[in-house]
Amino acid sequence: MSYAIIRNQNYKIGQLPYIYRHNERKNTNYSNKDIVKDKSIKNYSLKKCNTSYQKTFNNLKEQYNLKGQIKKVSNVMCELIITSDKDFFENIGEQETKRYFKLAYDFVANYNNLGEEFIVSAKVHFDETTPHMHIVFIPVVHTINKKGKEINKIACSEFWKGRESYRILQDRFYKYVTESGFDLERGNTKDNEHIPIEKLKKITNFEVQEMFKDTNCLEQEKITDNIEVMRNEYKRVINKFNTLAKRYTRIKTVVEETVNKTEQVQVENYTLKQENIHLKNEVLKLRDYIDKTFEYVSLLFDFSKDRLKRLVNSFIHNFDKEK
């Protein structure tokens, strides 16, 4: 049985250019080797973004007078990745696949009373191993300020409020798509927790080993003319086949999630490196500014520059001791 899969990731303002280039296929080369460029023509948008995510964010913020304090560390956009496994999409066919993604889009547009206007982009990818959709949106909550006035506010922590918020998302999505005619499973809630990459690797290796053990058992052919024994053996093989199919789906989901998490970590690392370079440049500018200040003050008061530095350092040292 296949699973209804929906996963969320939050992004800061500095990360938006990277997910924009990936989702909208603006890169020349990709670290994800599963992307087949020749198939990108099959990709399509349910909500097209005609400019960068950052510009769209700024435009929507101004257009709808969105409130909320936005800092470098603030999560300003969310991305939902919606999919299932390859077999599910192959079995239902192209038209039902498109209906699945349209249903998912409508679900997100109405989730937590969001509003379709705050969806920045909804892109369906057919150029990777498994069809999936990226929905990028601004986490807007509709609330009342201290003066009793209704406002729209960017507040990721309020949109995903509480430790159970992602579980509730998955429960509601599962209910929504199954009631719309798609034969999918919700999956074990414990299996859907966010697990560190190293732990995921260990789990994946364990599952693969277990799968091979079960396969070896299935390869042991029984030679008998007894109909009852053959019937029981047939039931055993079918049960084990179903078990293996479920394990395969779980492994595939874990591996794809690991790849996504790795790419997200790479984006975050690049952003931090850029911020670090910027801070180093600011420090150098500040040092140069302070040195020139010492020089001008020493000239203005006809006072030795080195002596002035010693006096300032002594004052700071004594001030810190008093504190």
C-alpha cells in the first residue's frame, strides 16, 4: 500500500533564492542526480511565480499590508512537498495524478484559513524519479491586534502552533485525499518524526538487511504434491510479499527525505558562509574607521596617537572591571 506524503520545511529570507532556482528549474546543474532535464518539459505550475520568491514576498507584504517583525533569523516562507511513491502514480495514471496534485493544492490554500493569495508558487515536477509538488507560501495568520482591528500577520510559529502541528497536517491531508477517492495509507505516526540524517542511514541499512533476509526465505522452494501445503505456502509468500512492499515504500520515503534534508543543509551552510564573509568585512571596516578616528583626534588635540589608544584601552578595562 502507498502512503499519502506531505512534508513541511521553513525558510528564512536569505534562503529564498536557492529554493527558487531549484523549484523553478533556473539552475544549469543540479546536485540531485535524479533530475532528468529532458523531462522538465512535463513539469507544470498550479500557481505560477513570474518573478523571484523574494520579490514576490515583498510585493505581497506591501499589497496586503502584512504585519509582523521580519529579521534575518525569521522564517518568512514555508514549503510543502507533496507526493507518494512511484508505483502509486504509475497505477493511477496521468489524469488522476494531476487530480491528486490539484486536490493537494486546494487543501493547502484552505489549510489554517491561509488563502490562495498567499501561495507564492505551486510547481509539479515530473523530471525526477517520483512525481511530486512543491508548494511555497507565506505563513499568514489572520488575527486581531491590541486595538481590536483585524490584521494579516506573517507568523510562522503561530501558523504551525504546537508540537502536534505537523501530525495534525498529515492527519488532515490523509483524510482529505482518501475521502476524494485515493487509496492511500496514513502510515505510522512514529515513523513520520523528523530523524537526524545519521540515524536515518542506520535505519535504512537495517531495513535493507531485513529485506534481504526475507527474500532469502522466499527463495526456498518447497517441493511437494500436497495441495494443502502448497496453498499454505502460497498464502505465506503473498503475506511476505506485502510486507516487503511496505518496507520498500518506507525505505524509499526515508531515502528521499534524507536527500531533501541534505540539500536543505547545504543551502543553510552556504547562507551562513555568506553571512560570515559579510560580518568579517564589516569588522575590517569598523577597525579602519576606529583607527582613522584615533588619528584625527590625535591631530586635533596635538596628542600622541599611541598614548590616546592606551588611555582608551585603560578606560575600557577599568569600566569592565567595575561592571
